[in-house]
Amino acid sequence: MNPLHLSRRSFLKRTSIVSAAMAFPAILRAQAGTTPNNRLNVALVGVGGRGRAAVAGMKGENIVAFCDVDDDRASQTYKEFPDVPQFRDYRRMLDQLGNRIDAVTISTPDHMHFPIAMAAMSLGKHVFVEKPMAHTVAETRLMAKMAREKKIASAMGNQGHAGDGVRLLREWFQAGVLGEVREVHCWSNRPIWPQGMTEPDHSKLIPRVPTTLDWDLWLGVAQPREYDPAYLPFNWRGYWDFGTGALGDMGCHTIDGAYWALELTQPTSLTASSAHQTDESGPTASMVVYDFPARGSLPPVKLTWYDGGLQPPFPVDFEVGREFPTNGAFIIGSKATVMAGSHYQTVRIVPEKKMRELTASLPGKTIPRIPDGHFAEWIGACKGGTPAGSNFDYASQLTETVLLSCVAIRAGRRLEWDSSALKVTNLPQANRYLTKEYRSGFGV
């Protein structure tokens, strides 16, 4: 039996999803096409904050719509593009302009990635979504399945995957420069927002919702709660209902290069230790140990994640006084150790003396480069070119690994993971964190 079918049935049963796709009868008609000069017709959901990067990335295309629930947050974009139609509700945008849209970018809080992406893909629209790809493990499976079924061009916004650094690391590993790799360490200075909180207390004062914000649409599929400025515009990342904590924010960047280069799949087990998390909020610091199985002739790998000020032990050859990145990774091989930056923008063998000694013998380029970055890569895929490297088939695997950390942290126990069955096998109660309950009215 196909495990994706099994996981989907299980997911539907647990969360009472009426349909995996959004239904917009008014626009189930002929799909849009690129403009005569081969520009893509793009709609952007979330155009303030991180969404500004998507706006910049789409400037060479034909932008047909903006959607943002916060007029103030989106104001700079709206001023720059006064003639582009503006929406607060992505459902209305798709309903009114769906036949003009080829592709959709999604730069919203984590909890809204899934419903918006599924709505767009169900209509055959190409989709770019910021990292992490989804809010829960189960959502990653459904999004990847929908992208395959609709044959759309997809991409997750872990921009380092389109960079040279991840390619260098993979080339070095495949050429045997690192030798046998069994150990990886990744770390981040996140959270740089509050975590370890309880729900805000509104017993004495209920904050007033700004007139520029549609709080109900911001909540979207999340369960109803009173507005509080503690959530916006950035600190939602620390709340389980909206974000995925430190690892959810940075893991799709910092783990990505090692995950891809070493051809990792899914961990068979993981263990988390953490500080001060609550039912509402992620921990102030955590350490997560993943056990990845052997892959053919490649040996098992233990990957350890650190955040909240925790750092890995320095490799034996790490120079005294050498600058230590606030976000980065060590890939430790039997022949050489690599230190990488957060997005693998820098990839160096340590110590630097060994890097210089090996430079002449390092392999040449065997993996094609992406000269113009991850947005251009996805746009090219939308126009019939090569699929983006972080398309949903790949991104769902990476994101599943990353989001399992949230499950392990909340469960507080060592977890044994059966990826093919989409379940924790040794602690059944932990499986409730693989999915969530959705508020009605958003198609899920």
C-alpha cells in the first residue's frame, strides 16, 4: 500500500478535513498563461516583512495581485505598486482573479502556509512558499502529493539550496574529500523572539485590534483567541499555534546542506532536551539528536541540533580564536571536517591550513550552479524549465525532519519514527502533534 495514501487517510480521519483541496467553483475555468513577453502572472500573499523579498524577486514578472491581512505591514509594497489590486483575503483574490494567475508566492506565518498553498495548487497554480514548508508533518505530505498530482512547479524558500555552498559540500563529499561522515552538528542563535510563554492574560485589559489589521483573517485556520500585540508582527514564531520555534525557523536552512550532501532520508529516532517550553510556546533553548539510518554503502549519521545559546563542542582541529558563526554547521568526516554558515554561503574545511593544503586537489564543479538565486530558479521552473532544487518532493522530506523536532520537544521523550506509516511507534500520544485541528471556513 502506498504510504502516502495511508498517511492521507489517517490525516483526514484525525483532523476531520472535508477536502484536501480548497474549492472555488467560480474560477474552475481555463487556466491563465504567461503573458506574450513570457512574463509570469504572479499573485503574492504576504507582502510585508519577509514578503518583501518575494516582491523583489518577482519584479521582472507581471504582478497581478497583492494579498495581506495587515495594511500597515504591507504599506511600503502598496506604495511602490499602486496599480496592483490589493486583497486581504486570499480566497477572494483567487475567486476574483484566479483566471489571470499563473503562480502564487506565500510569505505568511507558518500556520497559513498549508491552506493557502493547497488552495492555489488545487487550481493548478505554481506555488512558492517560505520555509518551513508547512506547520505540521502531515501537511508536508499532502502538499507534496498535491504538487505531483497537479504537475505544478513548487519551491520552498530555503534560499541556500540554490547557492554554491551546498553544491561544493556535495561535490566534496561525493569525491571522497571528507571521507566517511557519521557526525553532524548544527546550531542557531534563535530564538531571537520570546519563547516559554503562557497565553496572554486579558482578564484586566483586552487590547484593541488596529484598524489596519484583519485579526480574524490573520488567525485563519488557527483556533479563535483574543488579539494581543504580543503575537505581531514577528513574535508569533514562539507560539505553537502559529510558529515552529527556533528549529522551524532556521532548520530548513542550517540542516539543508548536510541533509542534501549526505543523502539523508528520515531519522529512525530522535531525542530532545529543552528548557521552559509550555503548552503555548516553544522552549528558550533546546538540543535535538537525530539518528539517521545507513543509506546503501553510506553509514548511519547522528545529527545534533543546538539553539537558544547552546553550542556544539569544537572539532579537534578547530583553531583557537577562530570566529564561530552564530548560525552554522560542522560536518565531521574521517578525512576532513567542514564548517558552514547558516545558509552554506561559506563552506570551509577546518583548520584553514588544511583548507589551503587541499585547495589544489579539490574536485571541479560537477553540479550545475544557479546563477540568479532561488526565486529565478522557481520562475524558470514555472515556465517549463528544470524543477527547483527545493521543490516540494525534496522540501517535504527536509521539512518533515525539521518539524519532528517540535514533536519531540513537546512529547519530552525519545521518539521512534516510522516515516512510511507517518507515526511515532513507541509513544502513541505523541502522534497528536503530527497534525492539528483547523478552524472551519478555510477549506480544510
